[in-house]
Amino acid sequence: MRLIIRDDSNAASTYVANYIIERIKAFNPSAENPFVLGLPTGSSPLGVYQVLVEKHKAGEISFEHVVTFNMDEYVGIPRDHPESYHSFMWKHFFSHVNVHPSNVHILNGNAPNLEAECVAYEDAIKAVGGIDLFLAGIGEDGHIAFNEPGSSLASRTRVKTLAYDTILANSRFFDNDINQVPRMALTVGVQTVLEAREVVVIILGQRKSLALQRCIEQGVNHMWTLSSLQLHPHPMIVVDEDATLELQVKTVKVSILQLPSLVPPNHSDKSQYFKSIEKVAREAGFEQILPSKVRTGNGIVPRTRVDEISSPTIAAPQPTTSRLLRATPATEYPVRSVSPERTTART
């Protein structure tokens, strides 16, 4: 898992936006082969959307051949309600770029049959060949989308009852009136997110620091659903310094006399480990492995070979990770990305 740490929320948002732009450009989408982008709502991605809009207006990126799938939507509030996620996305992003309305997919929280709506959403994702990059934020309890603590890590798009903490946190969007906040939502599942070829999560602020620590320094746990990214082959988490306050990672044992370039000044012990990894990778030109263009809906997906065990025992357990993720072989990921910051420096 890559953890990218930036000084503040603006720098983190800019990094994520530039990364998305570089991925779309590298993909070179067309009408027949669009780039499929998963999108979140909430306060965390607002800076990302702002930068994407600015870059689009400057002529640096087109969304003409981008298909989008949003993570979630409230149940029971009108589509044009100011706090619906339909309204959020059009207000902050879609109405400012050249994405085709027909390429925008957002769950319908007022569908006559909510279960059928969720099944159709999964089918729509499969029909376009799966999601190339899923952008996400998290809640203070580490939930991704509306996959609240206790959600199954194999879950699919479904109807979900919201946790009290989530209702309380979201009341700030409803005039701080907890009674106005919907109690249920439609959400993509943890497994839906894990099947994206890349997942990029932006986490900002001290309030999310405990969730970040639990999700990257402890094990996979359905009580912190973001931790499921430990099972994904291409996850990246981008944070600001405030979000790293709970990290307990040990300082890299590197002598300043041996490798002085690896130890930037004013470096905090908590984030030095991840920053040093990023610095080494950038200097070596060896960065994020990118997934192949193999699409789940348009062809045969290479499968990781798993030797079946007829009667699993403690000594010879049956591996389950590759089944969960439908992982593809490492030979399918020969291309590596270049940091958007390095790209900018060259131009």
C-alpha cells in the first residue's frame, strides 16, 4: 500500500487530482473504450473536484470519454434536495466539466425497488468493464462509502442502515438537525470497491487520524472497512500531515551521514517511514505499479493460480485472498506510473 503524505489539505488534494488526470491521459479513453471513474461525496474530495474543474477549464483534461459511478446515495430524500448526492455531484463537479450526463451513474434512493436498483448498479458496472480507478474518502470510524463498521468485506451494492455516528457527523449538512438526516442509504459494497483496478483514498484532518492508523498499521478488520485495502493490489492513500498524528510507525533507521538525502529537515518521526519510501521510489524512477487494461467485462481475466485443498487444516489452510479479489498475475502489471509532481516538473 502506498501512503502519500503532503503538508496540508490543498497539497494532498492537488496530488490526487493530478494523479487522476495522469491516469486518464495514460489510458487515452475513447467512446468505445472509456475510462471508468468511481467517485465519492463529502468534504474530503471537494478540493480534488476543485482542482479537476480548474484543470478542465484550462484545457488540460477532458472528461468526454469518462464514465462515472458514484459510491452512494441517501434513501428517501428527493433527487433535487440540496443535500442529495445527485445535487452534490452536479454542484461541485459534473456541471463544470464536459462529462456526458448519460455517462453519469448515481444510485436512485427513491427507486420503487431498492434491491433491484442495487443489482442493476452492479450490472451497469460490469457492462462497462469494471471501474478503472475508484476515488474514496472515509468516515471518522474508517468506513468507506457507507460500509459502516461491521460490514461484510465481501459485500456488494445494497441498502444500508447508517450508524448513529455517521448520522451525527452528517447532520452538519442538514442545519445540524440530526432528525433531518436520512437513516438509510444505498451504497456500493466493500467488494465492489476492491474490484476496481485502482483505489485512491484521500484522508484529511486530525479527526480521521485514528481511522488511518487503524487501517494501515493494524490488520484487516470489518470494524474499519478501509482496512480492506490491505488486500488490494493497487491501493494508494493520500493524506495531509494532520491525518498522520496517530501513526506509530518507527522512524527509518538510516544514518544522516550515510543517506542524507533521505532525511528531509523538520521531518516528524511518525511519517518519516512513508516519506522516505516515496523519496527512494521517486529517485529510482520506480513508483506505483499500474494495472493492465484487461477489463472484466470485455475479455477473459487472467486468474491467479490457487491450488485447491480438499480438506483444509491448520497446517495446510485454503488461501482465500485471491478468491476474494480475483487477483490477476503480477505479469499483468508491467507499467509503472510517474508521480504527477514529476510530470509537472518536466513541463
